[in-house]
Amino acid sequence: MSPNEFQAEKQSARYVAIAWALICMLLALGSYTAQSMQGFPDGGLTPYERQTLRPLQILIATCFIQGFYFLYLGVMDKAVTAARMSLMIIAAALVVVVPMMIIPSCPDLPICRAAYERILNTRMDHGEGG
């Protein structure tokens, strides 16, 4: 690989890192806003919301921190190849972003609901029903 090709690959990896950082920060902000509205207007949380509140807060904070990390990688001149950056983003998405997006929508997903009920050996109480 010639030096010009390496520089071009490094530059594209920097742009991808900055884009992922912005996506992470926007997702974290959106998730934080949605999480802060749980229980509105009376402040009552369902048992499912109480059980998932702390893990969701941890995932939101981790997503925000990860956004700053990728912003750092993109702004600073670090020698990160496009392949390595792609693997880092895929790992970050699978470990942090996907669970952060699934937890709030789990009651609406039959496979997630079934897994929740099987793991905890209890029915999901998410405030719906009569």
C-alpha cells in the first residue's frame, strides 16, 4: 500500500469515526430523553420499567462515552485503519447500541418477551392489560 493510499484510508476512517460518534451521541440523547419520560404524567413506573431502569441508564451513559471516544479517534490523528475502525464500530453497536434500542421495545417484540419471561420465570408486567 502506497503512502497516499494509506493516508486516504486513514482519512476515511477518521470521517467514519466522527460520523459514528455523532450517531452515538444523538442516540444517547434520544434514549435519555425517552427514558426520562417514563412514568409521565403520574410518575408511576411499571415493574418492567423498574427492572430495566438501571441497565438502560448504564447503556445510555456508555453510548455517550463511546461517542466521545470515537470523536477523539476521529479528531486526533490516530493511525486506525478502516478495517479496524469497522470492527470497533460493529463491536460497539452490538454491545451497547443494540441492547439500548431493544430494552424499551422489548414488550412489543414477541421473541424478546418470551426470552424475558423464560429467563426470569415470570410474566412481563409492562402496564398493559386489564
